[in-house]
Amino acid sequence: MNSRQHITFIVNPISGTHNKHIILQLVDELIDKERYSYIVRGTEYAGHASLLAEEAVRQHADIVVAIGGDGTINEVGRSLVHTNTSMGIIPCGSGNGLARHLHIPIDPKKAIDILNKGFVKKIDYGIIDSHPFFCTCGVGFDAFVSLKFADSGKRGLATYLENTLRESLTYKPETYTIENSSGTVSYKAFLIACANASQYGNNAYIAPQASLTDGMMDVTILEPFTVLDVPALSFQLFNKTIDQNSRIKTMKDKSIVIHRESEGVFHFDGDPIMGGKDLKVEIIQGGLNVVAPENPRNTMEPFSLLQHFTDFVGQRPISSLIAARHKQFLQLNQNLLRQLSNKKKN
């Protein structure tokens, strides 16, 4: 009698920058063949991962592993909610927000080791306007940039930052009304992020207090800001302290409705889509089983915001830790300051 569990690996050949052939070689070399049997399926078009995951569920797969970025993970996850099939992740996308929150290593060898250990936990997921999400969704600037990013033809953090810089110069905040369990409140906002997990990806923590298991979403509202706020906001985004900024308003709830003045774009797990004026967002508790570290260790400790912000403003050398992790974002701040200064002079 075969007591091995079965895994279906679903690989997106074009996500991120990792060589998928090498990852599949590592899977064959390192997966515990006494514990698992497995097959590999490749995606051929947008939405294909979802269909392949549905097929795996019908065939009683124990685990479906997404090899790709947040978009592939979303497609796989939406087909596994409320089933007995667990989702595994070998992250190789541009942001890897859900994997990072779950402390699944970006190193494929270490991610395969997590699969071999086979610890399964239940996590929440969200729905915005009937579209499931597992990390974040939202409206405003981040959705707008996601749309630009999707049309850019290039992937990666550098492309995202390039789009962020260019579009932030002209983007105009909108007025939103949020209907929640306590009533109704209106904001003029640069963006509204509804978070199931704590970060967008790349260790950019838009909702530092978010939990995948509390049955609640963390809503972050970024109000209009000036160019002088940009360095502090960007440091706090990576320092897990953005919720302490005076330009930020937060709330927790199981369900909200976002009302806006006109139809427009919103995003779910970084994928942009056009939607109506009224968007319902809700969290479904414990709807997805995932293979993840049993006792994760936080490998990214927050650095001292005050110390390094002082270094930045004083134009002194920034510590090697920040220089290594956030060099591109710091360059973005400096370029933004320079461009806005030149714009005022003209």
C-alpha cells in the first residue's frame, strides 16, 4: 500500500527572474521521495494555474505547490480554499509578500526543506469585489502603479520603483468613504491598503500588525503628504513602523465597503483590475491550509529609524545594513526630491 502523500508542483515559467529549470532540478534532488510522490505542471496562460490546482484537488492531491510569484500563488490559493488540499510555496516572484510573511525562505533549497518537514497551518484569506486575495488588496496609488507595472513588460523591484517615482510626481489623491462595523468615515487618501498579511513584498510592511490567523483585516490609509515626508515614510515602510506616521490612519475589521467617486482600478495581491464605485472587502477566517515553518524565526529585525533617518538627512554614510537592503529605495527618495525641486524652479 502506497502511504506517500502526493504533491502537484505548478510552475509559472515567466514569473520573477529565477531559472525554473534549476528549481525543478532541485525539487527532484531534494524532495523527500519516501514521503512524497509528485508531478510537475507548467502554466501556459493567465489563469491556468487556477485550473491546474482545481484539477489537482479533484485528483485528491495532498499539496499543491506554487512555484512563482504572488500572482501564481493567488491563482493556486483561490482553487484550494475550503478544501483538504494544502498549498506549498517555492517563492520566485518580484515581491513574494505571502511567502515572506509566512517566513518561507526565498532560497529554493530551504523552501523545499520546509515542504519536506510538512507542517501545515490554517490561514485567513480575503475577498475584494468577489476576487480572493491572500496578502493585500487596495485602491489608490498602489493599484495605479500595479496597473503601470503590469503594462511595463519588465519585472523586478527596479521596475516597480521606476514606475513609483515617475507616477508619484503627478498622481492626485482621491476622496474615499469607508463603511465599517463602527459607522462611516471619509478620507482624502493617497492609497488605502487592506491587508491580510503584513507586507506588499520585498519586506515593505504596509500593515505591520497584520496577522494571517486573527480573522481580521488591517486597513492602512495614507493621507496626502509632502515631499518632506517621503524619507520618513519609506524608512518606516521597511522598519515595520509606518503605522506610527502621522500621515497614516489605521483600522481593523472583518468587513468594510470602500466607496469612491468614480469607477477605477483596484488590485488584489498586486494584480490590477477595473472595478466599480463601491468595493466590498472581507476576511474569511481559516479558509486555507498552507505548508509553512512550524516555528518561524524573524530574520529581518527592525533597524533604528531615528538613527538612520538622521544619517540620511545629514548626508552622512548610511549603515551597511540599510545600504544593502534599501539602496534602491533611498535612491528613489533622492531622485524624487531632486525632480520635485527642479519642478518648483521651473
